[in-house]
Amino acid sequence: MKVILRQDVASVGNAGDTVEVKGGYARNYLFPRSLAIPATKANLKAIGEIHKQQELRAKKARRQAELVKERIEKLELSVEVLVGEEEKLFGSVTSGDIAELLAKEGITVDKRAIMLEAPIKVLGVYTVPIKVDKEVNADLKLWVVKKS
């Protein structure tokens, strides 16, 4: 039986794919859970229109992500921290702290999108990668300086 997947289904296919599955699997699993619809001519035509709309939304989101990337890469943020002996920080600078700094600049970024390998514990200049969108990454220049 040919079906059109409405959502990604493991080991079957991705959303929007037209796949061949056994009739019982479609009737008893895919259809009741709204994971797929029958592959009729009308449904194929409707899915084509849905794909066009998804592509338009994806292009718009990518343009917005590019604008955010440009804004982030123009910034040079600095964070003042208390330090002890040998220029070691009391605590650390985390992705949450960086997200707050960006929010003060008017850029909303989820702290999970800030790809720090480990919290920053030493003074210096860092390039912090930020995942703005699936395919768009920005590099933020961050200065970690001693609080005077």
C-alpha cells in the first residue's frame, strides 16, 4: 500500500515521502496515529502544495537567520569577572551568561545554541560559535576581562 508520511517515521521515511508499506502496518499503526495518509491523487496534489509552503517558510527563516548572524558577528562583547591568584576566575562564564549578554544587545538566542565546549575559566579573548539555524552558524567575539 502506498502512503504519504506526515511525520518522520523511523526505518520507513521522512515527512512528505511517498513510501510502500504493508496494508496492515498502514491501517493499524500509521493511519490511527496520523503518521501517514493514503497516497491518492488528491492527497499527492495537496502534499505538493504543502511542500511549496514549507520551502517558502524555510527560505524566510534562513534569511532571518542570516540577518541575526550578521548582527552577532559585528558584536564584540566583554564580560567582567572577579579573578583570584594567577588570573583564575571565581566561577566561570557559561553559555547562559553569554545568552544574557546577547539579550541585553537585543538578540535572543537559546543558551543551548551557544556551542561552548566547556565553561570559560581563564581571562582572554574567545571566539564563541553560535548555532543560529540548522545551516547558519555565527562566531561571537567575547572578551573576558578582570573586574576593576
